[in-house]
Amino acid sequence: MGFWRGTDCATATFTVAFGRSGHLPSSTTTIAIRSARVTRHFALAHEIERRIRAGELDDLAHAARTFGLTRARVTQIVSLTLLAPTIQEEILALPPVTVGRDPITERTLRPIVAEPVWERQLAMWEQLRRR
């Protein structure tokens, strides 16, 4: 049930040779690669909706109790499913995050989610992506 919690990281290990000649000792570096948090939220939103439709969860309040979240947070996350299908596809295709903050967050998507017309959502999405 807590599949969306934690770091959701994959680990990549590679060897890098430092110096001008290839004869110097090499160093092994490990970096953490994780999916964007908004992508994980989006997956959780669809999982909650699926479980409600299947009768496994009664409603969003039941989902909040099940996942240990507030009802308000579950509502914010599930509202991501109101995004235009094109935006949803692009969110699912976001590249892994290897360093720093996520470029797109659930919070930055809230104004777009609040817009009911998909064409306007797409225009707002383009503006967000350009920043």
C-alpha cells in the first residue's frame, strides 16, 4: 500500500577514469535516480480512483485513512486526474530526477488543475514548461 512512499530510487553505478592517461586508478560513483514526485503522485491518484471504482475504498476519506494522508492532501493528489490527457502523458514521461529539485510539482500544477477547459490547461502547461 505504501508503494508511493519512500525514495523510489534506482541506483546506477559507473566507473570513471580521472586523469589524462587511462593508467590511473578508476573511481566508482553511485548516483540516485528517482522518478519525479509529481509522477508518483499522479500514479497514486489513478490508483486511488481505481480502488474506489473497484469498491476496495469507499471514498476519498477512506483513501486518506488507508494511505495515512489528510483528506485535503488526497483531494489535491486525486485532482491531478482532471488534467488534459496530453498533460497527463507528459507528466508520466517526465525524465528521472538525478540532482536537485523536481522541475514540476503538484503545487505548480494546481492552477492548471483548477482550469476546467482542456485547451486553456494546455496553454497554461506550455507557459509552465517554458519557465
